[in-house]
Amino acid sequence: MKKILLYCYIAILLYGVTVNVYGQEQKDIEILKEKIANKVSELRKENNKAISGRVFETETGFLKIKIQRQEEYLIKLDDALTKYYTIAGNEAKEIKKENISKNDYIIVNGVIHDKTVDANSVFIDEEYLVDSGKISQVDKDNYLLKVVTSSKEEFNLEIETSTKQMILNIKTLEVERTGFSKIKEGDTVHFVVKKTSETSKDNRYSTIKILIIPQEYFIK
Amino acid sequence: MKKETIVAIILGLLLGGMVAFFLITKTSEKELEKSKAIAPTSTLNQEKVAVVSGYQNLEISQPQDEEIVDKEMVTISGKVEKNSLIVIQSPIKEVILNADNNSFQTDFPLALGENVIKIVAYPHSQLLRSQEKELRVYYLKNEL
């Protein structure tokens, strides 16, 4: 009986020691993993850059985007590290990778090397075009402004009831609200339009807002 | 032929050559002066150079293009020709400044995500062209 008890005691002791050693090892591994993850995160933050463009290819593990300058970038996605969001107003809501589809406009935050980005986070956002130019034609019937920019690009701006229309008061240099009837050919216009995935015919856009600099400002 | 005759011929040729050289040089100088009168004067050219070299181009000191910030406000500063009208526009805000000196600075709000900011400077002098810069500033909260 004593012998059995002794064997039992030795067995329990051995089991205890093994569990303890194994547990300690697991703990050490976890701490090491955490340290490595922290270091990687720190390094990533240091080298973090952002880039934005429209998705033209989606595959498991990567995306391909075309940025403003028509250059292509490969976005590498990491199942464990990359997070996905959609921006609505001043809030970012977390989404799943599957929610990102072709033609979405995205911002990618990550480490950029050459034309490849190791993505930390991907945000679906809106694409805006902010530009300025001279008004070459005012179509009062269709509420349309034809604008030529300094790079000789031509835009057709649709002025809607929702378009915020402002004008510079050339005496006070304050910005005031204005109406379509006060806009003249030869005035300078600063405008904001929302770009979509569909290519706009004749560079025709529904305008979000305009700021008119009357030509009189430049006649001194 | 006598020795004196040969010396006289050589001296005559040398003298003739010298006179011819003198006449050709003088004629070409006169022609050059005439053509100078038609072209813009050197003084005018110097004045032009002075105007162009004294002109301050639009330069943005901060923020940098494609910069990531974690605050909803950014300071835009830079250099510009004195007395220029500066228009800063983004989808959420527009600011108009009159640069009293060669530099400008203003606080500008940002929307979450990408902020396309267009900065245009209209110089006071009509002889100078307007200049523009475009910045993409990303406002991404730290916790994201």
C-alpha cells in the first residue's frame, strides 16, 4: 500500500513539474510574441505612409489600385494585421475585407516600398477633385459653367440647387453667398466636385461648391 | 632689281595690308553698333532679370504632401510674393488670405480620411502669373 502511495506521489510530482515547466514556456513564448508584435507595430508606425487610389483588381491577399498620377500600386493584405474601415462623415466604421470591391476609392496606410504597400489599414473613402480655372462660358439655360484650368483642362460644372455658391467681395476680401445670375464669363472659379468610378463624359460633374473671384479683382 | 626697290615694295605691301585691316575692323564695328540699336538694350535686359529673380515663388513649408496627421486641424504655412491673394480650398473649407509680407500661415480644418487641399496664389502685379499647389493630407486617428 505504501509503495502504491509512493508511486502516486511521484507521478503527481512529475505531472506538476511538467505542467509548471510547460506553462512557464508558454508564458515566455506569449511574452516574446507580444514583444515582437509591439516592435513590428512600432517600426510600422515609424515607416507608415498613406496612399490613395481606385481599386481595379481584388484577389485573396492583395489589391491593386491606380493612384491620381495613373500609377499602379500593389496592396499586400495581412490576415492578422490589416484592418478595414469605411469612412462616413467623421467616423470610421470597421468592416470586413470582403466589403472592399472593385472601383472603390481607398486610402491605404502602411509601409510603402517601391510600388508595393504592406497595408496596416485600408479605408473606403470618397474621391474629391479640387481645382480652379477661368469661366469661358455661362450656360444660363442649363445652369452650366464651362471652365478652363491653368493646365488647359476643360470642365463642365453643373450648378445644382444644392451647390454652395460663394463669391469674394473684392472690397472687404470676405467670402459671401451668391447666385448663378452673378457669375460672368472671365471670372475665376475655385470648385469642388465628387469623382465617381464612372468616367465622366466631357469632364461634366455635379458641383459641390464654387468660389468665384470676380474679374474686377484683377483689374487694378 | 635693286635691293632698295624690293624693300620699298615689301614696305608698301605691309602698309597697304595694315590700312586694309584697319578699314575692315572699323566697318564691322560700325555695323555692329547699328544692329545693337535695333535689339533691346542691355539695361532693359538687366531690369527684366532683376524683376524675375526678385519674385518669390509659392512654397509650402507645412504640411507635406501625403502627410498623415492625427488631429482634425493642420497649420498651413509657406512663402509667397508679397501682397498676393491666397485661396486655400478643400471639400470642407475655404480660406482667403492677403499676404502682407513674403510668408503666410493659417489653421485649416481636416475631415477624417483624405483631404485634397488646393492652394492658389494670385500676385498683386498683373505681369505675374498665378501659382498653385495641391496637397493630399490624410487625417487618420491614432487608434485606427
